[in-house]
Amino acid sequence: MKVDKAKKYFNCSSSERAAFEAGIKLGTVYHQFVGTPLSLENVDALEKAIEASLKVQPFVVDAKVRIDRSRIKKKSGFYKYLTLSGDMLDVELTVQYEDKTALCKLEYVEEMDYPLMYIKEIRGAENVH
């Protein structure tokens, strides 16, 4: 296992650090990729690119990205693309820090009309949620 040179700066538990790392990564997805030009022709490639960008970051074990194709309207003509919006994203992220694993999600919650980022579960913690 690699040594975490930043550990001395964090005054928190391993569970809290796993959650922090997941939050940073989900926020990065949202703020880096929302607004990306999108069409039915490049949606698969964009999902893979977002996953790849997550998987190279520290502590990321796995990432799954799905873009809601039903929200992508087929346009015709020269200007036939639209841009990725938060309501299209469905991201599942697994982050491991030491012996703690945070399972987190970014998804559009219709009743809130909001792309919500949240912790589904922290495994290995004293109190599994």
C-alpha cells in the first residue's frame, strides 16, 4: 500500500477521510463535466472518459457513470448537440481509505429537482450505515 503523505494534515477518522475523498471526486465530476458538448453519438465515450478520470484519482477503487439517454434529444442540422447537465448524471463511486470503504452516489433526485451527491454506505466502519 502506498504511503499517504497528506495524512498528517487530516484530523479525522479513516471513515471521515474516505467520505471526504469521495465528496471531492463527485464534486469534480459535476463541475468539470457539466456543460460538455453531448449527443447520442458521443455519450458512450463521455461516460468512459468520466469513469477514467475518476479511476486515476487517489483512493478510487471503482467508478460507474451513466448518462440518461432519455434526456438527450435527437437534434438535426449543423448544431445538433446539447450540453451535459446535472440531471443527466448517475455516478456510483467507491473510495477506499485505509480499512474504510465509502460507497457514494451522484444522481438526479426528481422530488428535490436536484443532482444530489450522497454517501450510500461506509463499510468497515464501527457503525455500518
